Amino acid sequence: MLSARSLFQEILDHDESFRLFCSIAAGGESQGGWENGRIAALVPHSERTLAPKIARHGADEDKHGRIFHALLKKRGLTPVAVPPETDYTMLLERRGIGLAHDKLRRDEPLGVRDIIVYLSHSRVTEQRAADQMLMLRRHFADHPEVGRAVRMISADENNHLAYTHEELLRFAAAGHGRLIQRTLRAYALAEIATYRDVSLAVMTRMARILGWPRAKSALLAAGIHAVYGYERLAGWRRMADLRMPERRDALGGPAAPAHEFA
């Protein structure tokens, strides 16, 4: 029987599939760390109180990248190049989601609209990350090899998601509600298409490594398309709504260290 647990266990048990999984994850986290670091440095003067929180977000993402590299090192593996068709962050940028890297490389202060775009991008992508880590935490929180990493990253993703809700609601109260609503809807719809494409690409790579039969790959592809169909019809709304989180000021302190993965 195919299940998220059995599929991830299969990936975890094989060195080459685990190597690819961790390399893809580390690449995305490291890219997110760079993006947040640049945004923190370019925050407009009117929003300078946000800079430490954005920097904390970036520090968490950098930490996650190091954790995935450490998991590889513990198994005696080295990272592999991330196949372009599996590069979630790059493909999102190509769809016009978030702030363009060319803009972030310039030393020009961002505007309030740019910060709303950044937060909307984070709101959508952190929902995906939080959901994925919740699934892994449900099945692998006590796993001897990856359990600590899963628990730590999951807690961080929940904090990131809470922070984006709170800050976007603050901007909405300041009169930016329509812009936020339009941006979240557009980004959610673009993200679910990107996630579908990346999921299919990763599945194809894993099938080759693990020698999956054609019927298994076809069944998994059908499942990915079914999830996309649901999200395109109605599920995207969960990625675009806003509600005040139970935990306020979730990124108000320093990033939690990850000494055990150093």
C-alpha cells in the first residue's frame, strides 16, 4: 500500500535517494536564507522594526540548510547538484512570485509594497513547508536518524507561518487589504502549479533511483495531479486566508541554535 510514510521510508533507506532529497531541501533552504538576509538589509526606514524578524527568518533557513548537509555528512554522503526541474525556489521566481533576485542584489531600499509582496510570498510557501513538516513529524518525529531535525524544522516553519499571518494582518489594518488579498490569491494559484511540477519531477528522479515499476510511478503521478486538482478548485484558499495566530511575535527573538547538527 502506498502512503506518505512508506514512500519517505523508502527514500530514507536508500543512500542515493536520501542524498537527492537532502540536497534539494538544503538548496531551497539556503536560497531562502539568502533572500531573507537581503530583504532584511533593504527594509525601508518606515518598517525597520521588521528587519530583525526578517533576519531571524533568514537565519532559520540557513540553519535548516546546514541541518540537511549534516544529515548527509553523518551518512558519509556529499550533496549533489539540484536538478533544475526540482528547484522549487527558482521555478517560483520564474513565475513572478516574490521579489526578483536582480532587485535584491541592488543596494536600493525596498518599498512598503515590496515588503507586502515578500510577506505574501512567505505566507504561501511557509504554509506548504509547515504542512510538509507536520506530515513528516507525524510519522518520523522519533526516528533515530532524522527525528530531531524534523522536530526542529517543523517548529521553525510554524513560527514563520505565524509571523507572516500577523504581519500581513497589520498591513491590512493599515489600508493594504486589497493588495494583500490579490497577491495572496495569485501567489497561491502559482505555487500549487509549481508544487505539482516539482513533485512530478522529484517523483521521476526517485523512480529511476529506486527502480519503481511503471504502474507505481503512474499511480503516484495520478495522486499528484489529484492533489493539484483539489487545490486548484478550493484548497488554495487555505494558503491565502489570514487569521491572527495563537503565538504572537513568533520571530521576536534570536534563532534557536542547532548545536547537535553542527
